[in-house]
Amino acid sequence: MPKEESIISGAKVKYKGTFDLEILYSKIREWFMDQGYSDPCENGEKKYSERIKPNGKTLEILWEASKEGENGYFKLDLNVTFFINSLNEVEVEKDGRKLKLHNCGIEVEFNSKFTENANNSWDENSFIFRIYRELGLKDRAEEFKIDLYNDSMNIMDEIKNFFNLYRF
């Protein structure tokens, strides 16, 4: 039976201002692909809700991306939820050029989960499995957990850096 452990839960990056939402999406998607995760746009967009309000659109988007290790025995899940409110398209002039950007408040929430025996390939009650886990898999599991934690922190840093580029 797979054993799940939460690594990061509810970590958030918030920003209110003007930026290019499409570039943010593509940057995050590119980061996932570069790190070996599944494409969050292909099969990983689990939720997309859009409401139009007088002050702009409100969006909620949930992306799920995962990657496997040790032939599917370990699974790393990294979920990103976008909460966007008061989304409006604006025109900004920068360096003599007019740019179409988005003005809104955005909150990006991160959750990451580590799963051991994800492919359910081992009987966890067997004597051989317990020995193999203690002698071989325990250290590997810790390495994967550290990798997942670092990946979670790195994607948050990427998004923070992205928002810092759009300070007008």
C-alpha cells in the first residue's frame, strides 16, 4: 500500500500589480518540464474556474505535476494553485513601447507530497521488503524527499523573481 508524506503544505507567494500572466504560465510550465515533471498543462490542469465580476475576472487554476524515481517506486507530486482576482488587461508604456499586461492580485499556493511504494509493487508486510527498505531504500527515500523540498522552494523562488521583474 502506498505511503504518502506531505513535504510542503500551503506555502504561498502573493503579488498585486501589473505583469504578463501568459509569460508567468509559460515560465512555470517550462520549469516543470526542465525538472523532469509531467506537463501540468497536458493532463495536470485539474481545475479551471473563471468568473466575470464588475472589477475584473476571478480565476482559480490547479496544476498537478509529478515525477517518478526508482522505476516508479517513489513518486513526487508538486501541486500549484493560482488564485487570481480583479484580473484586467492594461496597456503600459515602458522604454517607449506599449505593452499589454495584466493587472490583478494573485496568490500562488504550493503543496508537495512524497509517495513511497507508489506503484504498489511490494508487499510491505514481507520480511524481504522490510530488510530491503532498511538497507537500501531508506536513504534513497530521504534523498527524494530533500529533492522534492528543494524543487518546491526553487519554483517559489522562480515565481518571486518573476514578480520582481515587473516592478514599475
